[in-house]
Amino acid sequence: MPAVLEATRNLADRAVRPETPARLRLWTALVVIVAVALFAATSVLMAQTQRQVRIIGDDAAPRAATASDLYFGLSDLDAQVARLVLSGDDDSLAATQIDALATYRDRSTQIDADLQQLLGASSDRATSLALLDDLAVYRERVWQALATTGDKHGFYTQATNVLHLRLLPGAQTLREASQERLDRAYAQKQTTQRWGIAVALGLGAVLLVMLLAMQVWMARRFRRTFNPALLIATILTIALAGPAAIVFALQGQKLGDAREQSLTPYLALSQARAVSYDAAADTSRYLISGGLAYYKQDFAAKSACLTKGGACGPGGETIIGALPPGPALDRWAAYQRDNDKIIGLADAGKRNDAVAALTGIRRGDAAFDFSYFDDAVDQIATARKAAFDDSLHSTRTLLTGWTEIPLGVAVLVLVLVPLGVRRRFAEYR
């Protein structure tokens, strides 16, 4: 009877033991496969996120800023031409003429540079080329308005019509296209971000459970309570998956907040600044036209847009928010009072006094108060642009190294797992 029992035990051992190496190989293979999937996918998604952040920071956001800058430059260009036409050959306004001419040249250089930059995008090329042609026509009409000794008003009207009917709508098209490109870049990055979090947490949890289950199974089967190599691999998995998910989420939050709190307000403020210059030019146009009511109404619409928000571009399609409460809004209110004063003088037949109030450089004169307003807007815009740039830099810093870190951890885990089971396989040789 003891012999029978011994024989039975030996048969059972031979029946069971061969399964153990197979199961161990299966555990090892599954853990390695999931580990490779986790670390490779995390590395690829991190690289994709870095690339998309570069697209936002180096292409989409700058192009949106350039398109807004172009719209602003065109608005100010016509405002300077209006000042030149209004001052005419009056020697008492020589300082105004010099300042307007210098600003006109600066804006022309800025506009040319913006258009050259926007020509780089194939989707914007046709619109940019059309704008270059329209700009040539505009400059020709401006030259005729400044060079003629006759009907300056007629040539200037032709020039400003080219600006408002062709140049500004074209610039608006470029601005909308750049905004759509920026929206797509953010949407694509958010998709990658969601995949990254899902992969880091999902596959990380699967790998963690498999490593723990493998250690429990090995402890029971081989009567070992501690496997240093597999324990280190488990710790490395936790150390990678958790922080990777946090990095994916944190960079998305940082860049999203930067867009909402800095970039979008900056672009809106650039639009508002362009509208303010065009509105200020309406004051000059009113005097040049001899009191055409359209310019008075146009100024009122643009001023309401600046103070209350709304649509006030060519055809009413330019949507901006109101100026932020504070110095900029208060200083625009001062310019509104200057405009009302100038219109009142012109309507009373005191054109020379109206021109003096418009071009004067003392506090209470329109030129001074508008410059004071524009300085406040520029300070806010500069601060918002700097805040976005800082957030972009910190986001890039946060992502630095995360393409290589998963690969490094992968190498360690792929070494540790076989190392942890090597001695167990040796027991079956």
C-alpha cells in the first residue's frame, strides 16, 4: 500500500510540474507584451504631444497673432493717411505730417512682413496674394490723394473704400482661417492628451495587476515570499504610469488655461485696437468729407463695440469683446469726448478749430488722448502675450525628457522580469 501511494504521488508530480514552466513562460510573455505596449505607447504619445505643442507655439498661435497684427496694421495705415490728407500743406501742422508719414512707413513695413509670413501657409496663399494686389491699388490711390493739388477728398475716398471693401475683409478672412487652425491644433492635442491618460492609467493598471498576480502565484507555487526583481519592476511601473498620466493632464490644463486667460484675450484686444484706430480715423474722415454723416454713425458703432462688445468690422463680421474695465476703457471714454467736441466744432463751421483739436498734442486734444488710450491697451496686450509665452515655455519644460523616460523604464522592466523568473526556470533543468 505505501508503494502504491508513492507511485501515485510521483505520477501526480510529473503531471503537474510540467505545467509550471509553461504557465511561468505565459506569465512572463504577457507581462513583457503589456510592458512593451505601455512604455512604447506612452513614449509615442508623449512625442506626439510635444510635436503638437510645438505646432501651437511655433506656428498656429504666431500665425493667429500675425493675422490680427495685419488687420491692426491696415486699420492704422488708413488712419495715418487720413491725418496726412487732413493736414495737407498747412505749415502749422508740419509736426503732425512728419509723425503721420513716419507711422505710415512703419505700418507699411509691418504689413509687408505680415503678408510675407502668411504667404507661407498654402491655405492662405491665394488670399495673401490677393491682398498684395489690393494693397498696391490702395497705395496708388494714397499717392494720388497726397500728390494732387485738386480733389484730395475724392482720391482718399477711393483709397479708404479699397481698404474697407477689399483689404480689411481679406485680412478678416486670414484672421478667421488662422483661428480655425489654432482651434484644430488645440483639438488634436486634446485628443492625444486623452489617449495618453487612458493608456498610462489603463495599461499601467493592467501591468501592475499582472505583476502583483504573478508574484502572488510564484510565492504560492515556489514557496517564495519575496522577488526583488519583480518588486522593483512593479515600483517602476507605478513610478511611470502615475506621473505620465499627471503630465498629460497637467500640460493640457496649463496650455488650455494659457489660451483662455492669455492668448484669446490678447487676440481679442488686438482686434479691439484695430477697431479703435479705424474709429479714430473716422473723426478725420468726417472732417475730410465735409461732414458726411456716415462717418459719425460709423464712429458711434465702433465706439459701442469697444465699450460693450459686438460686431463692428467690415460688414459687421468682426466679433470682439469689450475693452477690459480699467485705464483703457476710461481713456477711450476721454477720446469719445474729444470726438464729440471735434464734431461739434465742425458742425458749427469752425473747421480750423476742429482740426486743431484733432491734431493737438496737449491733454484734452484728440491726438494726445488717443495716444494715452493706446498706451494702456498696449500694456495690457504685452502682459497677456508675455503670460502666454511663459505658459508655453513651462509646458515645454514639463514635457522635456518624457519621450526618453518611458523607453528607459522599459529597458529596466524588460531586464528585471526575466531576471526575476530565471531562477525558477532553473529548478526544472
